[in-house]
Amino acid sequence: MTHSLEDNRAREREKLEMRVAFAAAVFAVAYAFIGLLDRMGAPEGFVSALSPYFTIIALGTLGALLHSMRISYYYAAGRSVPAEYAGFSLAALCAGLMLPFAPQFAARSWGLGVAGGMFAGVALAGCILGPMLRRTGAFSLSGVLAARFPSLPPRLGVIALACVSSELVALAGQQTAVDVLSGLWGGGRGFAAACVALAVLAIAGPGGMLGAIWTACAAGAVGLIGFGWPALSLMLHRASPLVGGDGGSWPEIGAKLQGWGVLAPSLGPGAEFVTALAVMLGLAMLAPLLAPAIVTPRASSTRSAGFAALAWTWIFAWLVAAVVGGATLSFARQTGGQPAERLPEAVYQASARGLVTICGARAPDPASARRACAEKGLPAGAPLGAADIRPREDFLVTGLPAMERMGAAASGLLAAAQIALALALAAAGLQAFGTALGHEAVYRLRGGTDLTSRRLATTRLALLLITTAGYLASAHNLFDAKALLVLALGLSAAAGTPVTALALWPRAQDRDAVVGLLGGLLGMTVTILVAGSAHFVVVAEASLIGAALGVAAGVLSARSRSDTVSALAKSFVARVLHGDGDVMGPDKGA
């Protein structure tokens, strides 16, 4: 019987790899055809739009083709994803999370700050926490915590935390994709939001984890091509900050970004260290980014996937930094010292879409730019300074091909790469939300007696509601993607860290977990209210204060009791840390 099961898994894996290989071939042929159209002189607007919309349709179709009604595939991708694919999917999700923080990767040291925290978080999640989670046989971290503290209050607390943080990630991914798609023409957010929402729902709804993981792999491949093309083009012309020549330097890039207001001035190594630590804890506890840890066959495979994810994350960060840094230097070189009526055509086109302001206004043509500057008191023909022309962060991530005249195909492919990575992140957030609600809450609270069809129907209905909310929010531009991700990371660090730490201490009981979770949330909330700001650094400091307060409150609560440590808690922790780790109750398909 075991041999038959292994044969069945091998056949399923072969079938999946054939589908992924076919999808990869379709992507390659389609992008080559789009490049050929660009060479043949097709309209630029048409060519630049082909790659993003093809990518949205292709990823949505790929997710829909991976539909499944089997619980093990819907919640855990059959536990058969090879380590290299699982690691690459984790790196692709991290790349999607990088996009709203792209200027930080181009201007700051990678040892501290957001970049350093992300690398440390990937290492912690992929190489330490991930293998531990895989050994438990659970579908999510919230599932392990709910099994460790099985009474209703802590169970609801950890499930609510997973649902909220996952929903924030899903909304941020949708917002990022819509921002990029609508930024191509400067409008049409409603249509762009509908396209993105349908694609995200098609990826995560029918196939769950199966669709999310393999689509993330496809999105990662698109991301490598889309970011790699302009980055390598700059390197070949020795115009990249990554090489010598006329490429400029990272300090120069940072100074220009700060001068344009894209980045706040550096707050010093202390604040950068706090930011790195908060990002590390928040990312390691974030449910959507832990998802690839549960899909490998064994815990050893998960650890190998973690090392692969760390290497691929560095490559993605390198490419993002090269593209943003190159766009920064190119924009400064081509606009510095130029009058308002003699700017590159790409700048006027970006200004028409609201991505660049010239003398504080949108200027779609030289005449409009000259009038705007005249109203500001700038004489005709006078050169513009850094305060007179400012690019938005969105332009620096997408505008390099246009500034360097790489062609419409390169511009469209770079936009497609960002949309693909954002879609993968949104689908992972949606899937993690569905797992926490449909499996850890509904199924477990019913004692594991719910029918598979009803269980999956409940999950898919929840995904439909969350995707609809994301559509409405992104269509009306209600939220900022970076703010949503900052909040998700802060909540995970402040409330997830205490409960996870207490779960590995045999003395802690259900009451202590509730105290630790509430202490973390209270500490973070009060700190933000006292500071009167939700700036990223403030949220980072608040999350660390909350995490420390939550751990201290949980420890004091446990120490206040005189009862002995339960044998059940000792056995649970020992099996997670040192044993076979299969601590979950029977679950069909697990």
C-alpha cells in the first residue's frame, strides 16, 4: 500500500511539473512574440499593455487549472513540492513584499533596516521555524498554536491574528498590482482592480495552496525576466550602480531619493537595527510567508528550501535595487539642469499619469510644464532643481526602460513582473486566510467532523468575500500597500512572537497564551498612540515593545501559579523540538 501511495504521489508530481513546464513555455513564447511586435514597430501603448494583461490572464488560468477537491492538496499542496520549488516560491513571495519598499533596498545598507530584516526573517522562517512547523504535520502556524493551547480563547486569538495579518497581506498585494496596472495609463482603476481581483481569486480559490505555490513559482520566473532585462542591460552599458564606469554609487542614489522626498533621512544605526529586528520577527511569524514550509515531503526538505529561498531572495533584492538605482541615476542625469520645456518625452508621459510632478503639477507636454513653472515664479528657460521636479516611488520602480529607451516591450515586461509578484503575494495571503478560517477555526471547532465539500465551500466563500473587499479598496485607492504590509508585519511580530515563544515553554498554559497575545497587542497599540505616528520606524519600535511586553506578561502569568507542569505540555514541546513532531490530531488528508 505504501508503494502504491508513493507511485500515486510520483504520478501527481509528474503531472504538476508537466503543467508548470507547459506554462513556462507559453510564457516564453508569448514574451518573445511581444518583443518581436515591438521590433516590428507596433504601437507602443499596445505593446506595453500586452505583457501585463497576458500575465494576469496566464497566472489566473494556471491557478484555475490546479483546482482540487482533496484536502491535502488544497491546504498543503499534497506535501510533494520539491525543495527547490518551495524555496523559490518563498523568495517570490518575499519579492512581492519588497516592491513597496523598493527605494529602501536601493539606498540603504543591506546589513540593517528593511533589507537586513528581510534576509534575517527568511533565514529564520525557512531554516528554523519552517522545518519545525513541517515536523508537526500542521497546515499552518496558527494550527500548531491552537493545538498547543486548545481552549477556546487562545484558539480564537491565534486564528484571528492569522486571519487579520493574512488579509492585510492579500489587500496589499492587490493594491500593489492595481497601482502598477493603472499607472500604465494614469487611470482606469476600476477595470484594473476587477482584473486583479479575478486573477487572485482564480489562483487561490480553486486550488488553494496548490495554486498559490505553483503560481508563485511562475510569478518568480516572470519577476526574474522582467527585472533582469533592464538591470543586465544597464550593466552591459556600464551604467549601473552595481558596476564601475558611469554608474554612480549607492550613497549618491540615497542622497537623490532623500532630496526628492521618496525616502526619509536616515535615523541612525539604532533605528535601523530596531527596524531590522522587527521585520525579521514579523516576517518569520507571517502566515502567508510560512506557507511554503508545509508543502515539502519532509522537514529536511523544508530546511533545504529555506537555504534556497535565502539565495533567491538576495537575487531578487539585487535586481530590484539595480532597477530602482538605475532609474534614479538616469532620471537625475536627464533632468538635472534642464529647463521645463526640454525634458525627455518619458518624463512628460509619466507626469501625465501623475508619476512625476513638474513645479508641483502634472505636465503632459512642454507647454504645460513651462506654464506650471512660470506660475511658481521660475523664469522661462531656467534650469530645474531637485525641488522643482520630483518622481514618485512608483515611477522609479517602473520607469527605467522608458528613461533609457529600452522599448515598450521592456517597459511592459517590467510592469508584468511587478504585477505577477504582487498577485502571488495576494494569493498567498488569501490562501493563508482561508486556511486559518476554514480549517483551523470551522473544521477544528466542529471536532473534525465537517464534510470535505462543506469545508472547502466555506473556505472559498470566505475567499470570495475578502477578494471583493480588496477589489473595492483598490478600485477606490483606500489604502497604501506599504502601510498595510507594515501593519501586518507589526501585528505578527508583536502578538505572534509571544504566543510562539510561550508555546515552546512547557510551563505555559492556555491562560498564559492569552495574556501574552493581549500584552503584545496592547503594548504595540499604546506605543503607537503615545508616539502619535504610524511611521514605519514607530511601528517597528512599537512591535518590539509589544513583543517584549507580551513575553514578559506571559512568563509572569505562568510563574504566578504554583501548579506543576503538565505531562501533556512536556510531551507536546518535546515532540516538536526533538521528536517526530507529528503532534496534530487525525485529519483526513493531512
